[in-house]
Amino acid sequence: MQTRLPRRSICLLGGTGFIGRHLASRLVALGHDVTVLTRARHRHKDMLVLPTLRLRQGDPLDPADLVSAMQGADSVVNLIGIVNERGRDGRGFHRAHVAITEKALAACRDAGVRRFVQMSALRADPAGSSHYLRSKGVAEQRVRESGLDWTILQPSVVFGREDDFINRFAGLLRHLPVLPLAKANTRLAPVFVGDVVAAAVRSLEEPRAIGQIFQLCGPRVYSLREIVRLTSRLIGRQRPVVGLSPTLGRMQARLMEFVPGKPFSRDNFLTLSTHNICDSGAPGLTDLGIVPTHLEPEVSRYLRIGAVD
Ligand SMILES: NC(=O)c1ccc[n+]([C@@H]2O[C@H](COP(=O)([O-])OP(=O)(O)OC[C@H]3O[C@@H](n4cnc5c(N)ncnc54)[C@H](OP(=O)(O)O)[C@@H]3O)[C@@H](O)[C@H]2O)c1
């Protein structure tokens, strides 16, 4: 996509993550200046190969760090998010999603930045089924009430090289003889990271995106079971996938909370109680001029590259 924006200065919060790194590379390739605020600059120095990217050490909960990262920026994109918190009471989700969004919006006002793009999540809802969805929903409310020129992007689960979704199942399938799967019938519409990035770029370019919420879905709806079976086929390890009953699924989630890195949790289980698919007729990728990418060819490329025995 050819940029229609003149050279701009864009501040990314959460720009060191999976989607943020793809977005930073794309914005630099389009000729923009990018500032990434990170809590751990030393871990992300590889990003400095991008010629017009600045990596700033700072805490996104600290107003001074935020304002200083936003100084001179035309736009801010907030990609900070977590799928699991350290505790279990929702305070970690509130901090990462609501408190940081509030601070970022206030810092935009202080730094004189009007344009704000929020990377939210499909089914974000203050009355949603999990702490994750509720905190994402409250953060969206704050953005909508901010008085800034905002756009909200709501991706379904995102796939792409280095994702934490298909790669995680591929890792499990390589090591387990059978895959016990909670919420196997939950429906999802995996969306390609390149399309999510294109949506963020289009939102920054297109004044008509201001004040709009875009749901970002891939071209096909799958059940979680179908995605795992597809992954199993693509890595050449045909494994039985056993759907767990709600009771066993909850027990699995509870147990996995004690595994280092918390690979699955009761909150993830509750998030998966809601189908993660776009509403028909809701503004989405095609309204931003983006043709959604199919999962299978893309995933087979990066799973083959990442395959280790
Ligand atoms: N990936 C998906 O499938 C998916 C689907 C729907 C929505 N989303 C949303 O899209 C956004 C980006 O997702 P992603 O997959 O790229 O996430 P990610 O890889 O986990 O990266 C998120 C970034 O946020 C920062 N961060 C994380 N926890 C933080 C905390 N407690 N306080 C402050 N900063 C924190 C980190 O930056 P530093 O460590 O450098 O500070 C991290 O690099 C998130 O808001 C996510 O909820 C993602």
C-alpha cells in the first residue's frame, strides 16, 4: 500500500510486541518517524536497525514518560495488552488496559496529540465474560469519551510468524500424543498480522476512520478444534484432539494457572465462552480497502520455517 500521508511522527505504546513490531517496521518502511516507548529498552535493541525508529525507556503508567515519548508526535497508537495477569482478581488487567489507556489519553492532551488509535480486541465489552474482555471494553469507553480523534481496532485472534496462537498449538502438538482442548467449539476468525497492521496504517491515513470502530476478522470462521486439527496437519503430526467438557475445561484452566508462564487460565477459559467472530455488516477490513488474507497458505509457510524436532 502506498502511503498518502506525508512524513509523520508516530508514537507506539506496546510497539515492542508481536503486532507492534510488525507495525513499527511498516511505518518506517513508509517513511515515517516512529517512537516506541518500552519498559525494557535493553531487550529490544534489535529494533534500532529500523532507520527512523527511536526506542525510549519508560513506564507507560508514568505521565512524564508518556508525555516525553509523545513530544512532537502527530499520532499515538496504543498496542499495550496482556492475555493473563499475575494475580486472579482482574487488577492486572485493569492496570494494563484501563489505567494505561487513561494515562495515555491524558498524556496526548498534555503533549498536544489529537490522533489516537486503540488496538482493542473483538468482543471487548464492559459487561463481557472475562476480566480481559471487560477491561478492554472499559478502555474503549475511555477512548470514545476522550474528545480526541480516535479510532478503535478490534481484531479477532491474530496469526503470523512469531504469533502466540498457532505457534503455541504447534509446540504442544509436537510434544503431546493427544491434545485435550477446552472450549473446542468456540468460533474464531483468525486475522493475519499483516492485515491488522494495514488496518492501523489505513486508520492513520484516512480521516474518515476517525470516530469509528473496525472489527478485524479473517476470511473464514473456524472452531478452535478445526484450527488445532489444521495446525496438526500442517506440521505433519496427526494427533487426536479431545474436546473437554466444561467441567474438565475449567479444571484444566485452573491447573495451567500454576504452570510457569500461565499458558492457560480461568480468565482465558471465560474469554473463550464468547465466540470471537465479526458481526455481519460491521465496519471491517474491506471498508479500509484491505482484502483479508487466508490462514492456511500463510501459516504453512511459517510453521515449516519454525519446525524443530
Ligand atoms: N495477538 C492477538 O492475537 C491479539 C488479538 C486481539 C487483540 N490483541 C491486542 O493487540 C495488542 C497487541 O497485541 P500483541 O499480541 O502484539 O501483544 P504483545 O506481543 O504481548 O505485546 C504487548 C506489548 O505491551 C507492553 N506491555 C505488556 N504488558 C504490559 C504492562 N502490564 N504494562 C505496560 N506495558 C505492557 C509490552 O511492551 P514492553 O515490555 O516493551 O514495555 C509488550 O511488548 C494488545 O492490546 C492485544 O490485547 C491482540
